Amino acid sequence: MSSTHRVPVRAGVGLRLPHIEEVVATRPSAGWFEIHPENFVANPHGMELLQDLARLYPISVHTVGLSVGSVGGIDRPHLRRVRALIDLIDPVLVSGHLAWSTHKGEYLNDLLPLPYDRETLDTVAGHLREVQDGLGRPFLLENPSSYVGFAGSTMTEVQFLNELVDRTGCRLLCDVSNVYLSGRNMGYDARQYLDGLPAEAIDELHLGGFTAEDDDATPGGEVLIDTHATPVAEPAWALYAYAIQRFGPRPTLIEWDNDIPALDALLNEAARADAISHETTDIEAHRVVAG
Amino acid sequence: MLSLAETQQRLRDAVVSDKSGGAADLLVGGLNAAGRLAIHRRHYEASLVAALMGRFPATGWLMGTAPIEDAARVFVHEHPPTAPCIAEYGRDFPKFLTAFLTTRPGIRPVPELRAFSELDWHLGRLAVAVDIPPVTRDQVAAIPAGALADTRLTIQLGTYYFEAARPIDDLMKLYLADAALHQIELPEMDVRVEARGARGVFRFARLTPAEFAFRAAIANAQSVGDSAQNAWNVDESFDPGTAMAGLIDAGLVTDLSLVSALPVRD
């Protein structure tokens, strides 16, 4: 990574358009901010503010429109627009999702699930190489929030992510809340999932709120929806502590995209992530010394 | 085993077109995995309807939000986005909305609704525009006299030209002033308007028919000569020199290029 900023281990927050003018004007104490480039590439005024912000804080770029899982390929003009934004603001990290969202020229505005098999692996690996070449830097791939899987999958999501790292040199963004949510929805053990990820490839963690809904299609009658509209839930905080124990301290990002609260609420969530990270790291250090 | 292409086609149909039958056999998760596709279908519809409602706030103020949401819920399934920036979505919605509302019982027709909602969409674009440094009179004067007619002028991106048979610019100013909407009478009256916006600030200027023909043609990438001809078609006394000077002095022109030297646009 070539950024002049270094990504701090301190937690950051997702910066959405309602907060950007406030952040530029008040310059709150924050570790770093994450933006979605799709909110800025067609917004010249937002881009001006973003450039001001990038002089003050480390910025992470989290794409939602690159769609590395689409069989139709990468939208190259969009990739070039993202590259141009990256060249302007010099982010510390660039990431996206293990999902697909484009189909024959349509943008479905959702992160849709993929079957985990050899054909998908070849497709996603090829697109990841193209994205990394196009952006001129490593790309962090985020594990999805899952409500369904595919009967024809021949490998687990963890195996699939490990293969992608081996084949492409991509990095991983582990969304801890997604791991918890998907484990609940799909019936797997969230800690075992984290245990299976390659710790050395994980460059970032995400935490976001989810919403429980009644679901008669689910054994417990409840499905967790990745709404990013609530505070991080207690079980996700507990899993975050386990992730820090497992991976060590990592740049952590609080996501909140809907029913967006005052900026202070986001910064308080980031402070809690910092506290858990420090506490867990201190305990681990004591264990090493005592052992 | 289906190919990835066929799998994605079936999921796309389930999410966009509500044809979940083709995807049902592919899925696992919960007791009724196919039923869980409703989560994706619901998110698709809700997020895009919300995006459209955010893109047409003045239209919602004028008509009430319920009929606009009804139209949006149908529109998003018939016209999925074709660009990754959802803020750009909905340019075709005004035409759809106008036709949709004529089929709804109890909705009183609103004159110039399509033009008003098109203006609404464009104001969203103008709100986030920025003015870039304009060219000067000296730069224009440096163009050889024989080349001026074949020159194209690039206009500030935060500009929109529209005409309507009612004063919808006044109606939009009422919305922007946060006025309560009671009974409003819009007289029949042709208006030709230049709307400018930058960093959230808007200006509206009414133009004469010839000025409008000239400036709208310039904004539509026609050459100075062709744009002047458009204006002469409306008013033989049109003076292109004065019109050019007006454009330059208003800071509207950001670049000059010869027609033959223009790069091909994407």
C-alpha cells in the first residue's frame, strides 16, 4: 500500500453523506473514516469535501459496486472511476465484498450470494486480479452476510476465502457481525469460522448492527438481517473480542448506514471497539508473560 | 449442476421480477430457503424506492408521497438501475410516473407534472455540482473569426435548461422556500428557464425564446454556428455576439473546442 497515511489500529467509523460537512467543520477526534466511492464519484461537491477530509484523516475506500462475483465481469469504466478517486485521496485501505450485484448491465443494489465451487472460484479469482491490477494495490475482500446458501456448493465459505487469498494475494476484511449473523442464520459455529480464516491475511475488521425479524423459514423462527441500522449487538462484541484474541489488534470500522444517528453515537461505538481491543490485547500479553 | 451464469439469471429473476420458482431448488438455509430470498427482494425494492423518494422530494411535496411511492414500487422492478451510483438512478422516472398516475383512480391530473419532476431530478444533480473556473472574453477573442461558428462551448455542469407551459420554476421556488402547499393556481404561460446550481445553491433565470434556443443548443453540444441558427429560427433579430458575451460574462463557459478536434465522448 502506498498511502502517505498509515491506518491506525484505533477504530474508525463509516462516514456517510449526512455527516461529512460536520466532520470537515468540527474535525472530531477519530481514528479514520471509511467511505463508499459510489457516493462520491458522481458528486463533485462531495468529492471536494472528501479531498479536504483526506488531508486530515486516514480514509478507507469500501466499494459496493465492483461486483467481483458477477459472471458478466467487472464494470471497467466504474473501476477506472474508483481508481481516479483513489489517486485523488490516497486511501489506506481499499475493499469490497464477496458477492455479486450486477447482471447484464443492471445494478441490483444488493450483495447477492454466490455458490462456493470451482467455477465461482475461477470467476472471482480472475476478477480480483483484474481489480487489483486496475487499482494498483491489494484489495480486501469482505465475508458476506448470509440468509441462504447453495445446495451445489462444494466448499465452505472459509475454504473459498482461503483459496482466494492463496490464488490472488488478496487481503481479507473480516466483518465480525456478518460472521455472527451468518452463523446464526445458516447454523454454523462463528468461532470455528474465525479459527479457519488465515490470520495473516486479515487487514481490517468490520462491526455493524443487525435486526432480528420473525421468519417462519428459520428453525428458531428468527432471522438476523444485516441492516446497519442499530448499535452493534452484545454477541457481536463478544465475538469481536474473540477475533482480536485470534488475529491480534486490527483496524476496526463501525458501520451504520440506515437510520443514521448523530456522529457522536458512531464515535462512541468506535471507542468501545478500542476498549475491547486494548483489554483483550492486555489480557493476551499477560498470558504470554505468565506462561 | 447449473452454470454460474444460469444461477445468477435465476436469482436476478427472483429478486427483480419476483419469479422465485427457478431459484428455489438451488438454495439451502432455514426450513424454507427459497422463502428467504424475500429478504433480498425486499431489500432491493425498499432501497431503490427510498433512493427514488430521495431523488424526487419536490414531486412528493406537490403530489403527496403515497402515489409517488406506489409508482416507485412498480418502477424499480420494471427499470432496474443501470449504473453503480444509485444517486444517478431515476432519470426516466418522471415519464413513468406521469403515465402511471393517469391509471390511478382518485389522482387529480397536475399540469406539467412530468416537467416539474424532471426539474426535481436535475436539481439533485445541480445541488452537488461545483462551478469550475470559466473561460474569459480574452480566450474567446483569441479564436480566429472564421473558426468561431465551428466552435463548441462546454457549459458548467450545474446547468439545466427547461421549458414548460406553466411557471414551474415559481412552483419549485415555493418548494425550495419550504412553503406550505395549499391551493396553487399555475396560469398557462410559456416559460423558458436556465437553472444553475453549485454546492447546494440554486438560481433560476427566465430567458427569451431566442436566448433559450441558443443556450439550450450550446448546452446540448451544438456548435456556436448551429446554436445561432436555432435562435434565428425563433427570432430573426437575434444577435449572437451579444448572446456569446452574455454566456461568457455569466461564467457559464468552461471550455472551448473546435468541432473537428472534439474527442469522442463515452
